[in-house]
Amino acid sequence: MEFSGKDVLVIGTKRSGIAAIELLRKHGACVRAMDSSPLTAEEQAHFAGLNVPVVPQEAEQIGSAALIVLSPAVPYDLPMLMAARERGIPTMGEVELASYFLQGPVLGITGSNGKTTTTALAGHLLKECGITCQVGGNIGTAVTSLIDSSSPGRWNVLELSSFQLESISHFRAQIGACLNVTPDHLDRHHTFEIYANAKARLFETQQKSDFAVLNYDDATCRGFASRTSGKVVWFSATERVPEGVWLNEERILWNDGGFMDRQQIKLRGLHNVENVMAAAALAHLAGAPLTGIGTAVSSFPGVEHRIEFVRALDGVEYYNDSKATNVDATLKAVDAFTRGLWLILGGKDKGSDYSPLRDPLHQRAKGVLLIGAEPPYAYAAAPIIRKALAGAIEMTNCGTLERAVAYARAHAAAGDTVLLAPACASFDQFQNYEERGKRFKHFVTQLL
């Protein structure tokens, strides 16, 4: 695709948007930026320095654009974008844009939960086994920012969200993986089917020489096998798979050959065993030997904000799982602990059903500490959670994360665990889940 001289409109002015703008300008495009929120003084100065005008997010501002590039946070089905496509103006996401310039094979990982851990682990396994790679995407570095450091022989290990995948057509992963698909982002995608279809795009663009690594225990993932032209490799924590990685009691096998013990995995929870199996399959398909993979797994420390141990104080352990931004992620976090749990829940609701938490919390938890905005904030999760969990567990309205940590300190006893796994987005009180997790760790480390 030729970009030189084209009038390109980039919607979204944060990390991915800025990376897309810089790439387009490098290739001679005439770029304008658009955002629904006012820019800070620092952002205004940055765009002025780039000589890129920033216009309000309004349909009439699309004007003569020959192409629209979207940051992941911008919904593909905005009415003004649908109207633009009807007028013949193509729309693509930042990942799709990057695919025209990115060198080297792609190892792409999607799923509702576990993407970041599995992506970081896959990169770790490749590097430890002497295979050159770089890691990015939804995990931190925009794909367009990886282009300059990409090369034909270097793997691009990418975490990919449904937001990034929903509009791809040229982008292709030589090895793609889906870890699981459970309801999430329904405030954006509207239905589970639309959400799942966005994940499936990763496999629909593959070719016969490619590989699809899929969770045999997840019905939606199993369905993706019919949507790829590539060869399917499975992973399963429950049974032997036709081809791939599976857990046989305490031993992890590739087909019939064991290559590591479960006890080599330092991360808590069965879901992290699944993440390890997926990463092992990905790394092996990319050329890593199984013996090296088993050794490398043992040295993987985990990822910040994913069931991250913070400290122990007077016999009470504190864990940060701020990345648990949906119900299924919180269920997996709860499952990693057996008893005496104080769970911090709440934030911005994403159209979730919190009732699946009832039985696990009734069995394992001493209390739920609710945080987050309350009505009239339109997306307040706290009242929805209260209704869904009523009668199953004692709940305390703390409002802020600082008050929740203080309450836990005052009421938790030796042997208990305090876990931040909010099941919600953070945007009512924090910029992102990282800020929420860092604030939690700060409050915990300040406890006396």
C-alpha cells in the first residue's frame, strides 16, 4: 500500500496514535490527528512540533481523508466511521498499518485473559533458547514502534487485543494463539459473538504454512480451528490432545514426550499452567528445543500486576492482580488461593455478569471490599456487584483503594490473603490498570 502524499486521518492521540503518525509522516503522508478529548498543554506542544493539526472528533472533520487509521481505543463501529466506509474511505487499525512495514515473522497472542503473561513468557523462552525476538503490541510497545528494530530473521512476539484485531485484513501471524474467550468488553463489542469474531480474525488471515495454537478446553477456541488455513496445535490442562501440549497429572508433555514438571512453574494458579503450555507450544513452533523451554520456564519471574506478590505483614499476604479487568480473570485469581481471602472488587463496569463469583467467594473469601465510583457515574460497577453477590459474601463499601487497603489491614488475620483482582476496568478512578496496581502496591508498602 502506498502512503506517500495521501491525506491520512489518525484517530486517537495516545501511544499507538502517536506511533502511527510518526510512521505515516516518515513515509510521506499528509497527516491530521483527531481525538474526542481535549489535549493537555504537553500534548499540544508535541503535535505542534510534529506539525500535525489536531481536530475535534466530529464527522465533518473527516473531510477529504483518503485513509483513516484508528488507535485501539477507538471503536471500529462508530457511526461516523461506518458512514466514511460507505463513502469508500478505508479504515484500518494501528496493527494493520504496521503490517505493511514490519519485517520478520509474527508470533501473535490473543485471548480474554493471560495474554500479557503468555506474551512475556514466550519472548523469555525464545531469548533463553537463543532465538532473536522483540516483544510488543498490547503489552507496551506499539507495533508501529517496533518496525525500525524489526528484521527478516527476528520474531515479533505480539500481544493482540480484540480492539487491535477487529479490522485486520493484511496483518498475518505465522504463529497465532488464542488462550481463552470469555465475555469481556461487551460495552465496546455489544455481543459475545462480535467479540469472539474479533479474536478469530487472527486466524482467518493465516496461510497453510502457519500454525494456530488453541485451547482445547475452551469451546470458542476449539471453534477457531475451522477458521484458519494453518495447522492447528492444541494445549490442554484436562486431557491428551491430538497434537500439542497437555498436562498429565504433574507432568507437561508435547504429544507423548514429557519435557517439564508442573512444579517448575513459579506462577500461581492452574490458569498459569495453561499460559505456560501455550507459551511452550509457541516457542517450540518457532524453533526452541523442548529441553531448553523447560529450563527457561523455571527462570521466568512473572509479570507486574498479574497475581504479583507485594508483601507479607503480620502473617497476611498481599497480592496485586490489577490486570484482572474482567470476571473470568478474577475467577482465575480467586482459584489460585484456598481460604481467608479478602477480595478488592470494583471500578468501571464493562457490561459484565458478576454472579459467577458468588460460589467461589462464598467458599474461599472472608469479605469483599468494594471500590470505585458510584452513581450517577454511568458505568459504576459497585452497585451492580452488590446486587449480584448479595447474600453470598459480606461486602464493605470502601470507595477508594486506599480505604480498602486500610480496612483489610484492620480486619485480616494471620493466614489471610488480601487480593486486588477488581473484575473491572480502572478508568473511573485511574488512568489504567497499571496505575491502579502501582497505587495498591504503594498503599500496601506504607502499612505499619
